[in-house]
Amino acid sequence: MEATTNSLTFRPLTDYRRCSRCVLDTTVADIWFDAQGVCKYCHIHDEMDRLHPQETMQADLERIVAKIKKDGRHKPYDCIVGVSGGRDSTYTLYMARKLGLRPLAVHFDNGWNSDIAVSNIRKATDLLRVDLHTVVADWEEFKGLQRAFLKASVPDADIPTDYAIYSVLYETAAKEGVGYILNGHSFRTEGTSPISWTYMDGRYFKDVHKKFGTGVVRSFKVMMMPYLLYCSFVKRIREVRLLEYVDYNKKKVDEVLARDLGWVYYGGHHHENLYTKFFQSFLLPNKFNIDKRKTELSALIRSGQITREDAIAELEASAYEYDRSVVTYAISKLGWTLEEWETIYHRAPRSHKDFKTYLPLIKLLRLPIWVACKLRMLPHILYLKYAS
Ligand SMILES: [Zn+2]
């Protein structure tokens, strides 16, 4: 354990060129800067801001909500909301009810939930009178998937969970005949995760599993491109990023959720799940030199919720802190001895580029993707992030 936690440490932040507007820097492999030193992800933010102008946010929200209600008439639910017990998904569910929508909450239990997350989900769905559909992964199978991504030595080792949730939401929407999936992402508060930090698609998922995993995935239907196209163009399922249409201030949201739903903060972005905690606070910063706080802080700078100076001070005040007991717990739960883990941990980092992905196909289809985004059949961020 000592070797694991002490042998790789942060390089000082000053070693990297940093964006002149946010705090993303050259630890992001795919970053570029314009002549003013403003980064790719600030440009993506501005483009998203242009497409979702604050001035028409209220009117846009009313239009979207009216459409969801109209399309969902005579159905038991008019939208699906994925819930993790974390701030963003809980607030999405809360807002959906405030706006008079009739959501079905869907939770994917990957076997790593913290007690706080479970209790947050239960309280929120009870108090908001929302039905909850939970998909519980087969533990041995899911553990195998997580081990496969860790053995593959890629920074996308949270993909088994993220992609399972994505797949389960679409599958549930298709099965229930629901046309809208509301998700808690917002470019204004969460930012856009750099593609070299987080990449996911069905082909990548399957290739890593084939090379480093075992057996067949049965807990959920892994979404491949044909099924996504079927859901988008035949079943006409749309993703709506609800939080991009509301005034979202993290501190105020925490107060509202605590007051109205008894929601409890779990400490750290996306730390509602113990694997994510292990992954984001230990593995990413120490093995891959990735500090995910930079994405969120950069988003908050761009949306005027904190200053760049305060964000830099926060990053420099402490390297990502991690709880040693969470690391040892995670390794043991994944079924590895410390010696086995050491070997995997010290493998050279790789990326999605070393595996089969849909990326070449996405680049080839960039024009139809752009049209589908313009027609709001696909989220515009897909084009900006993957195809542009
Ligand atoms: Zn920037």
C-alpha cells in the first residue's frame, strides 16, 4: 500500500500551461488554445451558451415542459430521470416535479452505493411521490467489468457505471414508451469532461470487455450504435438537460434539497458512490494526473459563480485528498490482493485510442450528426465534443 500511495505524486501545477480564462491546462491531452490563450473547452462553453441563451431560458423551459407534458398524456410517466442520490440528479428530479412533470426515477445499483446515497434516493422519491425503478447489477459480472477497465489501464475506468446508466435509461424509456430522458448534466455548472479524460461508447465498452474481461454482460443491455439510432429516430427518445434551463447555484441548491428533501451532502463531486470516490480522488490524480475538480471549477468560473483566482487557490491549497481506507476497501472489494493491484496500478497508462471505438465513424458522419443536432434530435454537445 505504501508503494501505491507514495510512489506517484502530483507534479506542481506550474509545470502546465493553463487557459487564460478557466483552470483547464495541458494535463488535458486534447486541449488547444486560441491566440488569446483561451482553451477549447471555453469555446465549447460559449457555443453551448449561444445555443442556450440565458435571456430565453425561461421561455425555452416552458416550451420544453409543455411538449413533454403533451407527448406524455395518457401515459403513466412523461419522462425518465436517472437518480444516483447525488446533488445534480436529485435536483433534476425535484425540478421535474416542481414543473408538474410525472417522472419515473431510475436507479442503477452497481453494488458500490454509500448509505447516504441510498437514503437520499429513498427520501427524494418518497417525498416527491415518484415511482422508483432500480436495476441491480449482478455483482460478479459488474466487478468483472470494472476490473477489465482497470486492467486496460485507461482513465475511463468509471465507464462501466456511466455506460450502464446510459444504457438502462434508454432501455427503460423504450420499454415504457416514454419519449424524454431528463439528465442532470449542465455545461454551466458541471462543465464538459475532456474527451481524453472521459470517453465512452458501446464499441469501446465491448472491446475493453473482450480483451480484459470475461463472460457476457447480462445485467443490462449494452447500448450499441444501432440501438441508439433506433431509440433516437424510431422511438424518438430525446435527452433533455433540464438544469441548463434553470438558474443553478450549487450552494442554493444544497440548501433547497436539504430543506425540502432532507438530502445530505456526501463530500466531493460524485462521491455518492464509493467506487467513484476511489476512482476520482485516488486513481485519476495519482496514476493519470487527472484532477476532475478542474472541469467543475472551470465551469463555475465561466458561469460567474467563482473567480479564477479563487479556483486556482483551491486547486493549489491541496492536492486531491483521498481517504486511504476507501482505497484499501475498493481494492479488496474488487477481489485483488495489494500485490496484484500494484502490478495493475503501475501499468503504463493507455487511452481509448488504443481500442476500437465509434470515433472514426462519428468523424465520418459529422455532417448528418450536425444536422440531427440542429434538429434537436441529438444533444448538440455530441457534435461539439466528438465530431467537430
Ligand atoms: Zn478555458
